[in-house]
Amino acid sequence: MSFMQRIAAVARDIDSGADEFASIDPHDLARALGVEQPEKPATGWNFSSYAEKTSVEEQADNRGSVEGFVDHLKGKLPEARFKELKSRFNALEESGE
């Protein structure tokens, strides 16, 4: 299948909603469609990621738990503050809130 035929096939798949190509790794599919470096397609492009800022309570609602959440803060806060938060998170977990 030529390069242009591959692009047309993927476009038809998307338009039809058949999702035949959905099981292919997106980077592999991009390479098959001529994007040589899909992680950074051109000079001057930088990888970016973002996270929506949410409260701990929203995180708990979304994840069903805050277990282990505070551990991501270790080394990023003064040790006393980390211990305080760890204690508060443990109390939250124990209370089931």
C-alpha cells in the first residue's frame, strides 16, 4: 500500500468510526503514515504535558482513594511538612472519608 493509500485508509477508518486502526500503537501508526519521529515531529517542537490542578478531595473522588498520593511529595517538601501531611493522609484513610 502506498503512503497516500495508507493515509486515505486511516482517514476512511476515522470517518466511518470502524476504528480498525485503533489497536495499533499511535507512534507506530504515525511512523507508517510518514511521521518519522512522532514523539517530536519537527525541529523546534518540544514535548509538553499538563495536568489539571485539582484538590486532594477531587483526586480522592476521582480515584476512590488518596492512598499513596502523599508519597509523591516526599523530597519535594521539608521533612516536617511531609510527615505532617503523611499523618493527615493516614488519618483520612483510616476514617474512610
